[in-house]
Amino acid sequence: MSVENIQLSTNFNLREFFNPNDRGVTWRSRTWPQHNITVRPRPDDNLIHNLQTLRDMFGRPVTITSGIRSVEHNSTLRGASANSAHMTGAAADFQVRQTTRNKQVLRALTVREMVEVVQRAFNQGLLKGLGFVYAGSTFVHIGVDSEVPRRSIWGAGFV
């Protein structure tokens, strides 16, 4: 089933949140405890706001490397929680990759550089409903999963 290309904010559209190789048909509800549903969730409004805020602060494109996952796809990922906020549209992993602007190559940002911007946005009160944030080896995870009991700000893996 293809995903419509609906514009969610100035720089993000719905299609960016779904992996075209995810052939799963089972999704998770947003309320806790989470139940399986058959309708794809839409990204949480706070998540969209936060990603757009960060993109504006970076001043360049943000690539969602893992957005909304089906239950089936999530179960194939090593280390993914069985209650992952990715399955409800309340989390995304992202990178700021190398890009070209006005014929000038802008290098990819390091995880540390991305984290510094997230921390600055958080400290300035620009992020809404922030739940769980951590830095991976090549990405930053940002979640707004406030209904999930493990809610925390600046997760244990955060640098």
C-alpha cells in the first residue's frame, strides 16, 4: 500500500515517515497499553513540530532514517523495543547528511553536532512534548511518547 504524499510542515511530508520496504500490515495504537490496529498512524503533531524546529535551526535538510514502523518490521530490528514509539508515529531517527547549496558542498553533521542543536532547542523551550531522546552511532532519536511509562528526558544513551 503506497503512502500519500501529504505535506505535514514546511519541509516534511508524510511519505518521509514510512520505509517503502516495510511491508507490514499491523500498527500500534497511541494509547497505553498499546493495542494492534490495522490503520497506519500519522506522525504525532509534536514530533512534526520538533523536527521542523530542528530543521530550521540546522538551516538545511533533515533526513528521517527511521520513522513509523509496522509491528512486523519493528520485530526484525535488532535492539528495537517491542513497545517502540516508532510504531505509533511518536518517534523518528534522523541525520543531517551532506548536501550541496549554491554549488558548495556542506558536509554531514556529526551526531555530537546534531545533539548540540537538540539540546539548545530543548534549553530554549522550543521543543513540544519531548519524551525520549538519545544519540545513536549515526543518528539522533527523538520521541514524543508521553503516554508510555518509560518516559524520560535525555535518555541514558544521550551524550
